[in-house]
Amino acid sequence: MPRHLPPQLPRHIVQGGFILFFLWIGTRFYQWEVAVAMTGSAPFPRPDAVDGFLPISGLMNLRFWLQSGELFPVHPAAALIMLAALLTGLLLKRGFCSWICPVFTLGEGLWRLGHKLFGRNFIPPFWIDLPLRSLKYLLLAFFLYATLLAMPLPALQAFLGDPYHQIVDVRMLHFFTDPSATVLSFVAVLIVLSLFVKLPWCRYLCPYGALLGLVSMASLGKIRRNPEKCVRCNACSHRCPASLPVMLKETVRSAECFACYRCVAGCPEPGALDFTMARRWVIPPLLFALLLLTLFIGIDLYGRWSDRWHSGVTDQQVMRLLQPVERP
């Protein structure tokens, strides 16, 4: 990549594109839900990409697919999107988090705003930071136990076909459109905290990120430092949003690495720090973006080609199931 092209530009373009996509999907899904609730049908099909916001459903359906050989027809896109995210972890570290996830994008914007307002961000001391980081792994352990171990296959199949799960996407929508006082308070505290501490949700609480982080420890792609070219300026460690000691590592294997390229972008010595694949090929940010997008677009196309993308729940079924759901 030419030196005059900002190395963070591809990531910011991908982030901005996905934010616009999520806004469009959310608006479209809201319009679909209102039409279905009122008339029993909508003038356009349900946007199935909204299943990407159902990671627990995706994990359960993925398990059902692996055990039974069949993808359950209710919210199948959730399983395919989960599969794409896991494959991202095996190839591109936690690129899903730092390039696609809207929470990371918004959190990054807040910490950078906080830095401009207060002149710095704050890093909790190690003896506090380490236990707090473990919270997301404890949450992950709970969800993995509940979805992968506690349910036998017949019970899992029954849950996936249950009326509650059939409209879990609509219930998720109501969670955002009609939040409780507790939810609003939690979000407000998280927003304020994000001005001072980098990515508190991603750093301490996100079980989805914890899962991808554990998978990413086996990733073919990793940040690698060339000790012969490194000038030991510590710019890489200073810029890392996960506070990893990049300058002290030849290979960053940590589950906390977001593959955000901030360390690479801040390195003053060409070739001293790169994201490499299989210890051989240097992956510049633009190529990383193309690989990431190809993976997700490929999964989308596979789902549509194999008729495993669209949910089997009809508009009329959704309308009937929405009857007992309280609405404003």
C-alpha cells in the first residue's frame, strides 16, 4: 500500500459502510414489523440480515446443524453469520469486532472524543483490569453451557421451533425501540465510561467478542514485529486499544487483539510491524478489508444459493404470535 494512503482509511471506510448498512437494515426491519403487526403482510420481505443481531440463536442453530446435518429453518441466517464471524476469527483475528461490529465503531468514536475533550484516556490498573476482563469469559462460559451442553438435541430442536424463538427478532427490536429505565441507565453509564476508558463493553463484558477472541488464538493471521527493524519507540503499544504490550512481542497471539491496524498505522519504521498470514504474506489494510468482505459476502451468497438464508416463519405466523406481545 502506498505510504501516502492512510493505513486506517480502509478500516474506517468499512466501518462507515457497515454503520450505514445497519441503519438501513434496522429501518427496513422496523417498517416490516409495523406492516406485519397491522395487516399480516408487508409489501417487501423481511431483511434476513437482521439475524446477525441474534448471536445466541446463531450459536444454537449452528450446533443443531453440526449435530443433525440440517440447518433449522427458523432464523437460519443467524447461524450462517455466526459461521462467517468464527471463520473470520480463524483467519483475521478479531477483525469482525474492529471492522464490522457497530459497538466497537461507536465505542472507538467515544474514546477518541473523550481524548479530545480531556486530553487523555484512562487505563485501569492491572489488578483491576485483569479481573474485569475475565467477566466476558464468564458470561461466555454461561452461554456456552446453556446452549451447547445443557440442552439435548431434542430439547434444542423444540426451542428453535418454539413460538418465542420464531419472533425473537421482533422481541429484540422492541428491546431497542421500547427500552426499560434499567436499560437506558446502563447504556448511559456505558457511554459516559467510554469517554474515559477505551471500549469498556468490548474489553470487559462482550461474550461474543470473548468467543471470537478464543477462536482467534488459532488464527492464521497475526500482528508480527520484526525485531531487526523495530526502533523500540513503544508507539505500537501506546496505540493498542486493548493495551497489549505489542513492542515486547514478536507475535501478538492474545485473544484481546482486535486486528484494528492501529499499532501498524502508528509504527514509524516500514516493515517493523505488519499483519501477516501464515507467517509469510504481509496483509495490508486494503487486502484485509477485501478478504473480510469476501468472506461475509460469500456466506451470504451461499445461504441464498442453498436456500438456507430466509427464515421459514411467514408474515401471517408473525402477526398471530405478536398478538399477546404488549405494544405501546
